[in-house]
Amino acid sequence: MPYRPRRRELYITVNPWMLVGSIAVGLWLGFMAILITCALIYKVYEEQQIRQVNSALRQMGEVFQNPPARPQVDASTQMFEQFKQNQAQLQREQAEAQAQSEKEQRITSPQCRFWMQQHTTAPTQKSQESIQKYCE
């Protein structure tokens, strides 16, 4: 077997009070660093919030001091509004006319005529329901 020299031993002596003191100072410095960081973040956040509130108040003040001008209604806008009203009226009239023609078609249908005749000769609940179903 090859010859191995013996490992050298290193003797370190540590004073326990020094070790405890070093750990305490490290913890204290870490706590202070975290505290200062949080304070700076809060200060920046607070300033940002104040800036946003100030800008919003400034904008609201401008709105209240200078009300928006009323838009001038020109002839083309009036004509367009009149056109829309005419279109709506025309659509209503067409819908009414269509409903009237559908009602006339239902009344002249063979089923409606049959049940009307049945109801006039022998009125029953069934004939009344059938008239409502086919004629109305």
C-alpha cells in the first residue's frame, strides 16, 4: 500500500459569545434592510397614488370649469333624424299590414271556416278552443 501522510488537523477556537453576537448583529442588520426596503416601496407607492388622485382632480376641475360645448345641429343631421323617424314609421305600418294580412289568411283558411261552422251549429268548448287556435 502506498504511503499516505496523515491529515493535518486544524484547531479552531471560537468564542461562543462572539458567535452569538455576530448572529445577533446579522439578524438585526437583515431586519433593518427589510424595514428600509418596505418603507421606500411604501413611499414610492404613496407618491404614485397621490399623483393619480391629483391628476384626476385636475381633470374633474377642468370638466366643471369648461362644460362641453353643445354640438350644433346642422341641416344634414336634422334630415337624417327625420329619415330615421320616417323609416321607423314605415316599418311599423308594414308590420301592421303584414299582421292584418296574416289574420285575414287565417280567417279564410279551411280549418278556420270548418270550426266556425261547427261552433255556429253546435257550440262546444272544443270548437271554441279550435277557433282560438286556427282563427286568431
